[in-house]
Amino acid sequence: MNSASNAPACNLPEVRSDVVKEYSAKSIMRWASVVGAAKYDIFKKTRTGDFILVERVNDPVYTIYLAAGDIRYDHFKIAAVCPES
């Protein structure tokens, strides 16, 4: 039996962006801190509809640079990350 299976479960709620400020070349997403979260994973939606991890951040804010023109804040989702044991 590996040690990971003995680790306590860490169930964190879904994270939703509370505030999105849109500018000409970027959007800034902010959300409420999640109690128990160590960090936040930022996922971007691919053309096939899947989400891929693009960055892990410490604070409940993420800036999306819109140089490509077709990237929108709603192409992203946020997941709270449990602390490592």
C-alpha cells in the first residue's frame, strides 16, 4: 500500500471568479480565498474543450494577456489546491 492512499482527503469547494476586469490587452480575474487552499491551479480551455493546467498561483488573482485576440476570461477555470502533507 502506498503512502498516498493513507493521506487524509482534502476536499475544497469549486472556485468561481468573483471579479473580472477587462482591459484592451488583458483581463484580471479575482476570486475569494478558499479556506484550506495552499495555491490555485489555472486551467485553460483547449479548442477540443478539454482544460489544461497553465499555471499554479499563490494568490487569488490571475492576469490573462489577450494579445492573441481570441482568448477570453471564460476560457479559464480555477481550482483550489490542497496543502502538501
